[in-house]
Amino acid sequence: MNKSKIKKALLCVFAVLAIFTVIFTGCARDRNAGELRYGLTTEPKSLDPLSPDNTADGRIILFNIFEGLVKPNTDGNFLPCIAESWITERNSLVYNFTLRENVLFHDGSFLKPTDVKFSLETAMKAGFDGLEMIEEISIRGDNNIIVTLKNPDPDFIPYMTVGIVKEENADREKNVVGTGPFYKESYTTQRNLVLKRFDDYWQQEEIPADMLRLEKITVVFFANYEAMLTSLRSGNIDGANLTGSHVAQLDHRHFDIIHNSSSAVQLLALNNAASPLDDIRVRKAVNYGIDVQEIIDAAFFGLGSHSGSPIIPGLSVYYVDSLGYPYEPDTAKALLAQAGYNNLALEITVPSNYNMHVDTAQVIVNQLEKIGIEASIKLVDWATWLTDVYRSRNYQATIISLDSPTVSPRSFLARYRSGDSNNFINFSNNEFDIIYNSIMTETNTITRNRLYKDAQRAITENAASVFIQDILYYIVLRKGLYSGAKNYPLYIIDFSSIYGIDRN
């Protein structure tokens, strides 16, 4: 090929590259200015905020679509939301909520008091935590919701974050209609869920200087963290929730790394009704045989701290930081011998889509071997875990993180009540039940806080499970393109707090 032809060929190549550069840059600018593609490794079980099937991974998304009478802020306090104000009457026996006027649902219809009454009563029938204490819900005048309790309860407000739905909506699963800052545009299972900004949202905050509102959120679902990391590196997604082990694999020059707690308790959950874990000596042996700091060092790059409580450290007023078991393998061996076990087999069922739980399980298997327990890992998909472990309780041990749908210590503790539908570890302890029931009726703040701490002690002293940590998560966003991500004492992502940085 002569020089003229080579020159022409090179010019053609450069021209094509230039065109692709313009197209790519234009698409990236448009998308990054007003769109966020965010990765998750699990899908919502339901898009109905009143479904008892909802899990933490669903609440991550539903927080942006639905709203309650109140909503939490980043400090764990509660702000007016659909209710513009509220007062208590009759010594906290009655809560009087004044509804905000002209709140629109995503379909353009106005929210009515009957929608709120219907939503709360539906959540009550579904067995939502905290709502069993309601005696009656009524409407007063044109714009007030009256919630009357069976007993006075100064800690009731956190439960009023229940998502409000439209009463006339016959199919809430398919027709997803809320009042939040985003509405569902489309949902393709095992692929993505697209949220669009709701232009008629009742709360229109001023945009910070040099920032742009996100008009579109595309939540992309991945089978595992490796696939999500690959997509993040290649630029196919702009952000994700990651743990320390995954963040360490990224080039930090290309990403903004924002510290964020999971607001959930990671634990080795022990089925208290399954042999041999129905013996408290065996459960205590497992606790003494696990070195939590080694788990944090090996599976989380040393980023985290031991939490021996069934509630998160973020609820600092109620949290007891002196709980948990020290690492004492000799004590563990003695307890196993006392219980009559020289060699013991233990199966740990782990949802395979959560790498941090799988990594934790691998460390625990090695630790338990040192005290004479031959542990094995059974990997299952998320749907199977929900069915076999959580609902059917057909397992010995599992590793999972348990969150709370509300900013309340009671929501973390409620699942340990004997006979509770969410008590998948089958913990049954009369002392704890008595303490919990006392919390429900105690109106003195100091006494109630003491009871919360006594409840945690009853759970840990009876070795209900091995409480490991509130996992330190990171919100990872493509560097220099987004700002404003907030950390809540809930396992959620507030997409409305994130802005695109205007680079034009």
C-alpha cells in the first residue's frame, strides 16, 4: 500500500474514532448529568410497600417511590412527610396527624385521608411490626388521621413510615403508584428497574449551585458482585453499594468512595430448634469459637468493628456495646464436651449472591474446625434462601444481615419474640418475652431505655445467634460526576439526595 492510501486509511480511522468520541462523550454527558445507573445484586421481592414479603433489598428502592406520614432524617429523627404535623393527645394514647394538602400520587390523583386509613389498616392486617398496638384508625374532619393506641407509646412515631398507597389501586404489585420523588417507569426482572423523577412531587427543594437533578435512575441487577464490579469498571454503571473487599479492587482515582453503614446486623443465625443447636451449651460453644476480628480482617479488609448486639450501634441511645462473646476456643471445646459432642457437623446455608456472607462463612468454617466442629457451606440462590431458610426454617445455621424497616430498636428486637412470624431462628425465651412486653407498655423514657438494654442481654446471654457486625458499606460513584449521597440509619438509598454535577 502506497503512502497516499495509508494516509487516506488513517484519516478514515481518525474520523471514525472522532465520531465515536463525540457520540460517546455526548451520551456520557447527557446520561451523567441527569441519569444514574446504579448496581445491585438482589431484586425486590415485591414492589408493594404493604406486602409482608418485602425484604431489605426491596426497601432500598421502595423508599424512593413511597412515603409515610413521617420520614427519618440522617440523624434518626423524624420529619413531617405526608403529614405536615402531628400532636399527641391523652398522654400519648392518641396521635393526631394533619395531612399535607395537595399531595399527588404518581397517576395525578390527589391523596385522600381514606388512602392513609386504608394503607395503615392493610399494614396492620399484614402483621407489620409496631402496628399491633393500634386500637383504631379514624378520620377527623377533612384532613386529620387519628390513630388510637391500646396503650400509651411515646416510641410510636417510627412506625408511621409505612408507605401510603392509593385505596382504589386493585393491583399494587403491577400498578406501582406512590407519592415519592420517583415513579416506576419500567421493570424487567433479572435486568433492571427504571425510576423517573416525579415532576409534581410535593417537595421541590432548591438545586445546589452547579448541580443537576437526576431525572432518571436505572437500577441494574447483577447475579454477583464480580459481574457488578466489571460493569462498574467498564463504565456501564455509575455507582453501586460495595463492601471493603470489593472497594479495594477498584482504582480509587476513578471513583468517589463514600462511607456508609449497612444499618443491619450481620450474624451467624443459629436455628434454636434444630439439633444440636437446641442445646444452649452448643450455641455458646459456637459463640466462643468464633473470632469476629479475624472475620473483619479477612473478609472485610479490617474495615468494621465487632458488634455483639441484635441491634445496630447506630441506635446509640439503646445499644449495649459490651455484649458478645470473647474468642475462647478452650471454653468452646469444654462446652461441647459437656454437651457430649466430640465431633460435630454443622451446615451453614448462605445466599450465594452476597459475597460478604460467603466470605464470612469461609472464615467461620476454618475457625469452627479448631474447636471440633466440622462445618460445611451450602450455597443457595436468594429465592431458595427466602423459601427454605426464612420461611420454612429448614436449616441449621445461616449467615445473613438483618435490618429494620423503621428507625426503632423495637423493630430489631421484635423478631426474637416466641412465636413471632419473623423469628426464623426459633428463639424462645420467657425472660425476653416478659421484657419485650414490658417495653410495649412502659411510658417512662429512662425505664424503657433500660428495658431495651435488658432485652439485648437476654438474647445474647442465651446465645440466640452469633452477632458479628453492622457491615461497613461504601456508596461508590463515578468520580466527579455525582454528589450529595446521604447515610441513613436504615438500609436504604435516597436517590433524591444525589445530584449530577454540571460539567458544562
